[in-house]
Amino acid sequence: MGAIRTYLKLGELLAQYPDKEGVLKDFFDAGSSEELLRRYGADAYLNRMLGSEGKPADTLLSLLNEGEDDRALPPSGELDFLGMTICLMRQRFQACFDEWMTDYREETGLSFNCYLPRNCGSGNPYRNVWQAENVRDFPGIVSGCGFSDFFRAEFRDNLLNKNVFQAVDMPINASLSSDLIDPYGAYTLYGIYPYVMMIDETRIGSLPRPREWADLMNPVYEDNVIVIGSPEKVSELLLMYTHKEHGDEGIRRLGVTIKDGWHGSRMAKTAGSGSSEGAAIYVLPWAFARFSPRPDKVSVVWPEDGAIANPLFMLVRKDRYQELEPIARYMTGPRLGREVAACSFPALSAEVDNALPAQAKMKWLGWDYLRSVDLQQLKNHTQSLFQQNWKRKSLAGIFK
């Protein structure tokens, strides 16, 4: 969860962070550091201690890293691994990484200099590493999610086009398409965060059932589609994919059919409930859709042209690939892959059963497309265009 991780040994933590003694004593109910050392031993890893006591790692890490001084952290270029991931699996991702690092240390006696941000939003002191103009100022490995800053045109111009990253060579899972492999050999995808549709059977009535993403532009669904987002802003993901295939007109038409923007958990709870706030169709992550509390009143639709793919990715510095290959192989291997798949994010590892529906496909923006557009400009354009039509629809309703 930050500078201090649970793959540290008790003796190391007490020696390197003597000011954390009080936190450890209180958390493990010990009278002194000497008592802690007698009970567990100086070579005891924190996560092994937590496991023996049945205590939560996330709580301890929050306490240990509380008030940490960012100025004491190493420069970004000295980091071996900056481990960012999607919020929905942050705790699981970090706990699994710490377990792997503990095992790796036990086997090899070696360690890596890693930073895993404590939360999903602000507070990450390395959040601007994408702005580095020299690869020496970039961590050895960065993991991330979504079409984030690491897909910006500025990042492409500053580093990506300089051929400084090396993708991990890996056999792809049979349930996924080879289109997800970067032909330019820079990005490595280790998982996908797929978006699907969910139908409220109590509301769909005689309306045609959508089969592909383009169907959502049909005016018969006016004010009857709820997507990821908020009342002020909807997810950029659906807008970007729609614009690639249908241009500005596709965005305008979505402004008619989309009723609101919600969190995926709210959609799953509302669909089939009879609430007047709901809609006939929802666009949400598979991670929420597949666990609806009313499976008898909803149907999950995996679109025929594929679930919209949001990437879980990694960038590895070419000049440091050899020394950091153990981390890269862990990130793309079956150990993490099984955890990723358990969170409903299909893993690219060929050794993982993703338990996808039969004939399920992924809809991918495309590597050539991602290298040819200014993604930030595209996001701003599509959101602005959508808002104009969305708000115009709302105003028309007010003045009817």
C-alpha cells in the first residue's frame, strides 16, 4: 500500500522505520518490540505474521504508511515496479503481489524496490511519471489500467516512439484474440476489464433486444439506457468505441438513448427491482453484471461484436528487462492470472480458465488506432459532443 509492504521482515521494518514500533505493538498487542521479536522472530515476514493472527493486511499497511513523507521516496527512475491497477481489485492485487514477493525473497534472497499506491485516486506521488521525457526517469516496470495517461499523445511522443519498452513474449489464452497483443512490442496486456449489456426483463417489454453495440443508438431506446458514469458525465469508454465506428453521429444518437450514468454496483442492485429510476438496458462491467442479485429478472448480453475491452496493462523498460523479468513473468503468469480471472477480468495467461460464456469475444480499439489518434483530444471531443445532445434532450423535456 505504499513505501512499506508486507513482504518486509519484522526485523527490517523495526530497523528501517523505528518510528513505526508503536503501530506494530498496538496492532499485534505486544508490550514492546522485544516481545514482538521473541514472538515472531526478526526474519518473520509481515504477511506471514498477519496470516498466523488472522489480521487484515490492508488495515496494517494503512497504519504503517499513514503520514508517509513523499520526499523520502526514491525518484521514479529508481523504482523497479510501480504497481497500479483497477480499483475494484486493488486490495487483492496488492496482497497477491506481496505474497509472491515474499516467496521470491525466500527462494532467492533478493528483493525489488516497489511502490503500490495506497488508493485508487489522488495520493499517488508517482502519478505524473507518464510525463517523463527520458526513460531513465521512468520506473523499470509500470502497471496500469484503462486508456489512461500512458496512452496520451504526449507519452507516445516522449517515450513510446523511442522504442524504449519491451513487451513480454507470452502465449495468449485460447479464449481471447491475438489482436490484444501489441504488434509494436511495447505494451503488455495481462488482463481485460470487459463491459457488457444487461437487460431488465421486467422493463424491456416489446422492445427489440440489443445484440450489438450499434443497437444502442436506436431511438426506440430513448431514455432507456443507463451506462457507467454519473449524472454529470458518462464513461468515456463507450463514447470512444462508438466514435471510432460511427463518428460524431453515433455520439449524438447516444445522447438520445442514454438516460443516466451510474456506478456498476447500483445498476446490478436496481435492475429487476421495479424501481422507476432504472432502465430497460444497462451497460456495465461484467464483474457487476454476472453477480446480479436478481438473476431471474435480468439477462446478461455479451454483444455479438464483443464486450468492450478496457485494458489491464504493463510497460517494461527495455534496458532493465533482464533484471526485472521475474516481476514481468509474475504479472503475466498463471498465479496472478487466476486472481485476475476470479475478479471477472479475463487473464491473457494461456494457463488460466477465464470461464467466459461460449463464443464470447472482445471488442478492441486496435493498436494502430491507439497510435494514430490523440486519445485525450478524442475523450474531450466525444464527451463534449455527448453532453451537448444529452443536455439539449433534458432541456427539451423541461419545456414540453
